[in-house]
Amino acid sequence: MTLLHLIDRDRRMLPAFQQALARIDDGSYGWCDETGEPIGLQRLLLSPTTALSVEAKQRRELLERHMSHA
């Protein structure tokens, strides 16, 4: 990756990091926005800005695929 690509990626990720910090502040970090269940530690380590559990993310992606083919 070129430096410009890295800068652009960081710029696009900034809102996600800000949202994750806000979730830390309000105590909702680590909890799925859709189910209210805990997000697994491994998922948070791999994707620290996530707000969905693996299961909720899979359901959302399945629904999006279904809707795009309809």
C-alpha cells in the first residue's frame, strides 16, 4: 500500500474509532447493538470497532444478500 492509501484508510476509519470510544465511555462497548449479548473477545481483538456479534453480523450480511437479489 502506498502512503496515500494508508492515510485514506485511516481517515475512513476515524469515525468508527470515535464511535468505539463513545461506546467505551457509555459502557456499551463489547455488547452487540442488535442482540444485547456480549461480543466475543476474539472478535473484539480482531475488529475493535465492531458493534455486532459474529452471529448478528452474519444475519445482517445474509439479509443484505437476500435483499440485493430480490
